[in-house]
Amino acid sequence: MNSSTIPIPLLNALEKFVERRTRAEQLSEMEVLRRLVSERGGDPALLASEDPTSALPYLVEAMEVSLLERAAANWPNLFLKGTSEIDGEGLAYRLALIDGLSRQIPGEVGMELGLVHQFLVISASADVQHTPASHCKADRMR
């Protein structure tokens, strides 16, 4: 992902998320970043690579999981309603769920879910643009 396509509010939200985790876990910021990337299946070495933004999808996913946990704990009725109204699977389900919850959950959690949704949409469209034509689903359907 191109660093110029990453919304500044998302970067600010990620920074606050990492700061909260750093305080809660009493670890250095880099240790927390490595742990978050690793927990989501990424290689912590990405953080020290030439393009550290390659670790961003793992960090956003960690933030997404944390936000969904907070939403479920603090607004269980809204969370259950939001999850029961969504059909589908994979990325489409994830996008619909996060979009719906971001509109229903109040305050910072809802706003940050909206930022995660925006990032996922940007990432998905970037993936489609970088997929060779022979692999695009639309081309296979023709």
C-alpha cells in the first residue's frame, strides 16, 4: 500500500491504540508493534524493512480485533444486532460488519471502526488494481 493513501486519522488512531497497549502491557512501543504484527500472522521484521508500511495491514487488523472486542463488551445488544444482520463470508462479510457497526456504535470505537473500514476498502481496491487481468474475477466471468 502506498503511504500517501493511508488516512491521517487512521494513523492517529493506530498511534493511540499502540500507546494504550504499551501502557497496558508495560513494554516498549517497538515490542508492542512486533507482538501485534506477529499475533496477526505477519513477520515483525516488516517493521524494520525498507517499507515499514507493509506492516500496516497487520496493525490495522489488530486494532480491528480490539475494537470489535470493545464493541461486544460495551454495547452487546448493538453488537449482536449488527452481527445478525450481515450475510456473507470473507472480506465482503468483514466490510459489511465493520461498516454497519461503525454506524451504530457510539463515540471513539464507532469512529475508529469507520477508519478501519475505510482502510480495508482502500486496500481491497488497491489489491484489485494490482491483480493481473487473468486473475481478476470479473475477467473470468466474461
